[in-house]
Amino acid sequence: MPPPKGNNFKNINHRDTMYRWILRGRQGVNEMVIEATAPVNGQTLLAELPKVVSIRMVTDGIDFALANGWKPNESGPPFRLKMVHKRFELVKPEA
């Protein structure tokens, strides 16, 4: 998958792995999209965030997702998270 486009596109090196992330507004909600830069068609992380966002949320989201089964080097459906009361929670896939 090509890198996301847009002015908010950023690279971050977290725990010796390069990721690219972008923050976008979707239907009145902030959504953060994170992908590992190395794999092609790796699993994307989508996280719904509150109105006020910090860079710490990017690294915390990566750590939480990796600890809960996100596989950025393998293809698969988007891995979804939501920040509730300053903590990330898994979002159950819709049936």
C-alpha cells in the first residue's frame, strides 16, 4: 500500500521500528492511521481519538496494539482501537 497522502503525514521511529501515521477527521471524530513503513500491504492500525491529541497517543497506541495482537508486518483487516477515558480499548469487528 502506498504511504498515506496529506499534510499531516509523519514518520516516527518507535522501539527501533519505523512507522508512518496520519491524523484525519472522520464524521466529527479524530482518526489516527498507523502503518509500519517496511512491509507492503501490512495490517493497518486505526484508532479513534478524542478532540485533543498528543504525540504520546501515537506511541501508546502502537504499544497497546502490538500487545493485543496487531501484526503490522502481515496483511489483514484493519486493527481498530478507541481511546476512552485516556486509555485504549479494542474495538470489536462488526459482523
